[in-house]
Amino acid sequence: MNSLIYTLTIILIIILFILGGYLLRHRRFNLLTQQQVNNQSSIKLLSWIGSLLIILAVITLGVLLAQKIVFLVAMLIIDAIFVTLLPFIILIFFPKNN
């Protein structure tokens, strides 16, 4: 059972790194149309979110290596809440399609 928890946590860490890296690389482009964006607030938001995802991945990896189950559960809950809220935060900065 413990090996399954560790395997799924490693998969979550990989997903967090991929999402964070993607947002940091594509912060100057509209995520849906891949066109240049001049909106500085959305660029800052995507930079902040991408950095936060990478920081969460590093912290989760550290907790996983420390093998402290209480902290691991706390980090998994924090990661799940943030990744769930991520699309709603990003959708605020997209214009409505007419």
C-alpha cells in the first residue's frame, strides 16, 4: 500500500512540474489561440502560478523523501486544492468569445 502512495505521489509531482513549466514557458501567449498577449496582469498571474506549482512540486518531493506521512497528506491536500482551482483562476483572464 505504501508503494502505491509513493508511486502516485511521484506522478503528482511530475504533473506539477509539467504544468508549472508549461505556464512559465507560455506566459506571453494566449493559452487557447497561441497568440501574443500584451496583458501584463495575465503574464504576472501565469508567472506566479507556474512558479507556485514548481515550488509545490519541490516541497512535495521533499516531504516524500522525508517520509513523514502527516506532512505528505497535508501537501497532497494542498496540491489537490490548488490544481483544482487553477483552471478557474486562469479563466478569469480570458476574454469571452462572442
